[in-house]
Amino acid sequence: MSIPFIDLKAQQARIRDKIEAGINGVLDHGAYIMGPEVGALETRLGEWANAKHSVSCSSGTDALLLALYGLSLQRGQGVIVPAFTFAASCEVMATMGAVPVFAEVDAGTFNLDPTKLDQALQAGIDAGVEVVGVMGVGLFGQPADYEAIVDFAREHNLWVIDDAAQSFGASLHGRKVGSLADVTCTSFFPAKPLGCYGDGGAVFTDNDEIAEIMRSCRVHGMGKDKYENIRIGMTARLDTMQAVVLDAKLDIFASELVARHAAADLYEELLGSIVEVPHLASGATSSWAQYTVKLPKNSDRGKICQAMLQDGVPTAIYYPIAMCDQPPYKSYPVAGGHLAVTADLCERVIALPMHPYLDEATQSKVAAALKAAL
């Protein structure tokens, strides 16, 4: 039998009683959308992230859209974003008629490379685009270098979004994800470190005006109520039952982060001599949403994945194609015209089973399968 890539069943066994009781409570009061559990969850999330405002929503992608609404992104304006990321990070700009400007990432952390931001800014300028912001991505669980990114942004009068769909729960120099950028967005997709049992997301900010706009846009651009529409909005509300699930998971989130870190340490010990393991920047912690390694150059990744699967070990590839090379995005600006680090990562990365309930025997099996496949 194949081992699970992510083990949600073991997690559910710890919290099922609370979830069932909470869902029964929702069934009793009947407020299935934006019920009282949603507001209580927002308070807990804001306290966790050290953010003044916590705005829950219907998905991580909608969280990014709400952030861009809050920051008043206009059609034709540009936002710098890494090319090595999931589609949501850049599709939100394109959806609004704005322009993603693709930037290079760091080979060790997989995150936006602050030293290459000037190249991305110039690419936007050369394309005749007014660049107004930077979106970093906390890929695989580690936050980007927001101290350097914010310094660059302030120098050029840009705002900063942290796409923390994978990195919620991590920190940088003692500051929690949720407080590192002007606006932080996260996803509660079931596979995330903090996930619900459907789609969900949240946005964090200390800016009162941005928060007000996002809360309005979350419900069709509402004013004093949903039948007064004072701006263009969307439907981005969080279901009450998902808030129940997230509330239960928050009870064990801190202990799960410790377990994820221990699993990452063991993987480094088991695999550090045969593949390039993830590198944590100084002062950074990770929520270890994925454990992604780099195979040796010229490895046949397809054959390696197949051999491991035959040994009962599933793998995944995040991400095989850079966003700037995907058909809908090929016309957008690219820093320097080519992103060598991104191209190398797309050819060599492979993700291994990762969750808080991995035991040493299972990780040893994963390591043995990878060694044999190599």
C-alpha cells in the first residue's frame, strides 16, 4: 500500500469530536454563511498573526483578489511576482486587467530574490507598465525575505503583498507571517498546514482603509448592507462550517508546526548527502507545507517518480512549468528576458510526503525509495 502524501485522517482523529459538536451547533442555529463562528475565527486568526484586521474569505485566490481591491490596483498597472509559483499568484492580476511582471527566485529558498527585483522593475518599465506593487510568495512554507523586499518597495513607492498560502504559521526574525507585509493572504485549502474541509482563505492587514474595502468587496461591494453597493465587489464569504473546522485545527496548529519541523530535520539527515535539501534563511522558520528537494542535474525525474510510486511512495512536482512559460502568461514582462534559476528548479524539484504525523519508519521508507530510484 502507498503511504499517504498528506495524512488528514490522523489529524482528524484528534479533533473530530470538537468538529462534530461545532457542526451540530451550526445546524441548530442555521447561519450557514458568515455565522458567529466566522467572527470568532477571525479574532483567533488575527491574534495568531499579530495583525489588527483579519478578514476571512472563500479561498486563497479570493484572498489575493480582495487584497488587490483593497490596494486599489488599476487596469494596466503592474505587480512584480515570482515566476516559480502556483497560478493563483499571477492570475489575480490578469483577471483584473493588470500585469504580472515575472521575477527570479533564490535557488536555496525558492522564494523571490530581492537582489533581482530591480531587473523586474526595469522589465515593467521597458514594457511601458506602471509597476505599483510586489507580491512575494512563501513557497513551500518559508516566508520570503520581506525585510529586503519591503526596503526595495519603499525606495520605489510600491506596496507589498505576502502570498502566504503555504507559509501561514511561519515567522521571520520573530515576526509572524501575517505581519511582514502591507497585506498578507493565506489559503485554507485542505492540503495547507492550516486547512479546512473545503475552500477557504483569509487576509491580514494593519491598515483600516484596506480592511474596510476588503470587507465591502467580500460581499458584492456592500455599503451599510448588502443591498447598498458602493463599489465593485465579489462573493467571497467563508462558510460557517469551514470556520468550525478551522477553529478546531487552530487548537493543535502549534504542536503540528513543531512536528513538521522535526520531520523536516529528519529528512535533511536522511537525504542531505544525495539530493539538495531545502535551505532555511537566517532568522526564518517554515510551516513546511511541502518538503521539496532538488534532484541531481540531468536526473530522469519521471522515472524516479515512477520507481518511488512502485515502492509505495507518492511524490509531486511543484512546479514543472514556470508561470512565464505557461500559454496565458507568455506575453507578460520577464526580468532580464530569462529566469535561469526558475528554469533549473522546474526541471529538478520533487516533493516528498510531508505532514505532522510522519513517523521515523515512514520517513526512512521514503528516503530508501528515493535512494533506490536514484
